[in-house]
Amino acid sequence: MSDTAQTSDRVRVVAISAGMSDSSSTRMLVDRLLAALHTQAKESGRELSAQVVELRPLAAELAQTVTSGLVGPRVQDALDTLAGADAVIAATPVYRAGVSGLFKMFFDVIEGDVLLAMPVALLATAGTPRHALVVDDQMRALFAYFRALSAPTSLFAGGPDWGSASLSTRTERVAAELLALAESRVRPRILGTAGAHYRHTFDGAADAAGTPGSLDLGSDLMRLATGGSLDPE
């Protein structure tokens, strides 16, 4: 969370939804969590702003970005929106016992430390409860790679879950955990403590502070890539 957001009691939440239709169950689950977040933020005297990034309209540009390495303008806007968040909701449908290809493509193009110490709520939907472990088995590992701070409770809805009282209970719990992480200021504290070590990113990708990155020509990797050698010890 930025210092500006903290002083104004404002929490900015960005939801990434990989639903494949206008009224997908994935978006429905995102909206449930956002409603719980708004209610809990209001009760605690916080102002919460929320923005949902739907990945379906970005599918063609995402595929081009993955294959060419050149980030398109709409994808870049989505990445910049994500980098400026105080907390993130990541939601995907489950296909073939795994996250959707669209969801994976989007997170494949994130560079640097954009999600470092970012509070993240993990959501997934499926046609059957058999896929419930995908959230903790695959999504939690993915965001551990990004060094994000995943909420302890994950949120999954499949088949009969939609009509159960336990889904509402879990939704409230995830909302409380995500707000607690965002309001703790753990992200800006981590970035402020050693932020200079975390912001080596390529041009076109936003860094952990939400500002455009720059090519670190002095790194060992870039010296080798340009025909040089490693600095002597």
C-alpha cells in the first residue's frame, strides 16, 4: 500500500479475472469477495476502491506478447494497473485440473518484482469440487514464486458450493485476511527497507512501486548477454 493510500484510509484492490464469458462463475466469485471487502472496509472506516481487469478481451494481445516478447498497449495498461494496487484478487476457472491458459499467460508476462510482498487473495471456480486443491497446490506455488503474500484462506467454488452457507463464511474470512494484510503496511515497509534491491526490471514493465522499469545494463546477466565478462571478485 502506498503512503498516500494509507494517509487517506484508502485501499486500492485490483482483481484479475480469467473468466471466459460475460457472466462467468469466476467473475461472480470475484464480485462476492469485492462486496465483502467493501462492507468490511466501510465498517472499519476505510475507503476501498476496486477495479476488475478481465483477461478475456486481452487474449489475442496476451498471446502475441508471450510469443514475441513485445508487450502490447492493453496488456501494459493491465500490468500497470496491477502494479499500482494495494491488494490483488487473482481468480481463474479450472481446466484440466489446472489454472486456465489465459490466467497463466497473463502472469507469465509479469517481470521483475511487481508482486513482491503484495497481498493476494487466491480464487478458483470449477464444475466439481474435485478441483478444489488447484488453488493451494498450483496458485499458491505460483504466487510464492512472485514472493507475494497470499491470504491464508483460499476461495474455491465448484458445483454445490454456490448454494452452501460455507461459501459465504469463507468469503468473509478471505476478505478479512486480505484487508488485514493491506492495512498492515507490510508491503511498503518491505519495499522501503530494501527496495533498491528489488527494482531491476526491463523496459516496459512496471516495477514494484508501479513506475516504469529500466534496463539494468550493469547486471551480471546483461554484461554476459552483450559479450562481456563477469566482474572479477
